[in-house]
Amino acid sequence: MDGKREIVMSGIRPTGFLHLGNYFGAVKNYVRMQEQFDCFFMVADWHSLTTHPDTEALKGHVKRVLAENIACGLDPNKVALYCQSHVHETAELYLYLNMLAYKGELEKTVTFKDKAKQQPDNVNAGLLTYPVLQAADIILHRAKYVPVGKDQEQHLEMARNFVNRFNHRYGDVFPEPFAFNFGEELVKVPSLDGAGKMSKSENQLATLYLADDDDLIRKKVMKAKTDAGPTEPNSAKPDYIENIFLLMKLVCAEEVVAKFDADFNACTIRYGDLKKQLAEDMIKFIAPIRAKAAEIQQDEAYLKQVMEQGAEKARTSAKATMDLVRSAIGLKYY
Ligand code: TRP
């Protein structure tokens, strides 16, 4: 954090366990970014209230998410790693942005429509203005780069609209934020059942979590869908086999992948052996992260210190922005 580098900001939802898809699709990118940018990574506990008003499990989730991200390599000394609710300036900026956000556009947001369908008895205003709060999170640090997946593209477009309205009405305070990731496309981690991406919601057995123990990893990998193998040399791989190779490429040595690829092409592949290999290499990858996350999660004093240190950095940046915002709007009377 030297104030000279470009600013990156992203939010992490404190629901669900981190899985392999989150790791390769997001956290790995964050870890790379911390070397090059001034990074703000925030646990979105306020946002979670829009869908999870019962907060009984919240503290545990927030701590786990912090522990898991640190275990993956995020360094609280290099980035600002903090909780949304610790930075009250966010709420003030959210209020101002709400005056620049229109009911019609908020109602048209895809995530709002989805959530309204999922929880018809709780279509609260927080849900409607979810993208406004997200915009506040980002522009509070005048961030330009936001490492997020495709599903957040519409929220970012809305954030740019709010920024442009603000700047146009009150003067240039904010840069436009854009989705940004290393590499052409985000790494998509396929699920083990050959159906789509690894994700928290669907088939639990098809997703590898960073908290899974060795036996569970073995069990999940061994259940992955295969078939009797190709009968023609050099055939095209069916989707579900291609997916297993994609997973191997993430955690296995290159020679190992090349060997099984050659076996496939020669019609001598044994999927049982391939899955055993994949399971053991997955375990080698996941076990140290799992152990580190568990250790951090039990260290209350350390987590408290991380949260305080992160909040402090985030507030320093937020205060500077809010000073500009209040002046620009004309709320400074003396
Ligand atoms: N909406 C994001 C998600 O569902 C989480 C989030 C909250 C976020 N605030 C953010 C992402 C700010 C990027 C920037 O994953």
C-alpha cells in the first residue's frame, strides 16, 4: 500500500465454503495481484444480510472465509483484508449513490430478479439496492480494477453508470471501475459430474472444497463420470473426460497428464488409474491449504488482529475519498 500503484478492489461473500473453482477462478488471481497493485479485499457481511437475515452462522463464516483466503496465499500485510461492516464510510457513500440509482434499472438487474424469485417473502430494499452497495464498496477506494467473474459484469456496468452520474453532477471524483483478471479468460474449473462448473450450490459430491478431508477427496474423484474408454485411436474426448483432464492440468505434473493423454489416444487408458492419480495429486494440493486454514481459524487473536489491521487500512482510504465526496456534493458548510 504505497498509494502509487493502481487500485484493485473485490468482495468475497461470507457464505459457503471455498472450493477449487473459487481458488483457480478468483483467489489465485488475488494472490498474484497483491504483488502489483494496492489491493482491497473485503468480506461482504452487510451484503449477506440481504439474503441471510439470520446471523447466527455469520461470525463463523466470516472467520472461515478470512482464514481460507489467507491459507491460499493472501497476505494481510500486503493487502487490506477487511470486513465491510467495519468501514462505516461505505454506508454513507451508499446513501449518496442511492439518490443516483433509479428504481427501474435496479428492478431490471438479473441478480435482483433471481433473488426475488428465490425469496418471494423477503424482497427487501437491500436486495433491490445490492448493486448500489457493491458500487459503494468499489468506488470508496476509487478502484479501477475489480477481479470478479462473469456473473458480476452487470453490477460493474451499473457501478460505472453511478460513477458517471456522480461525476457529471458533482465533478470528477471517481474513476470508472472495470472487471479485470489476469489471463484472457478466467480459469473455469469443471465439476466432477461433467455438468458445468464447480459451484457451491449444486451437486455437493461434484465439487471439491478446500476443507474436504483426504478420504472425501478420494471418494469424490473416484465417483467422477467416465466410460469404458475410446475404441478408435486419437478420438475426440467426450466432455466429461475432457473435464477430468482439465482438472488434472490444474494439479498434476505435466508428464503425468501427457502420459494419460497418450494412453487415451492409444486406447489403453485406464480411468481407474487416472482417477487414483488425480485424487492423490488433489490431496497434495488441498491438504496443506486445509491444514493452514484450520490453524488460522482457531487463532482468534490473529484473526482479530488481521481484521483490525485491514479495517484501519480501508478506513484511511475511505476517509480520503469521503472528504472529496462531501466537498463535491456541497455538504461542507464551513
Ligand atoms: N456481489 C459480489 C458476489 O456476489 C460480492 C461483492 C460485494 C463484490 N461487494 C463487492 C465484488 C465489490 C466485487 C466488488 O460475489
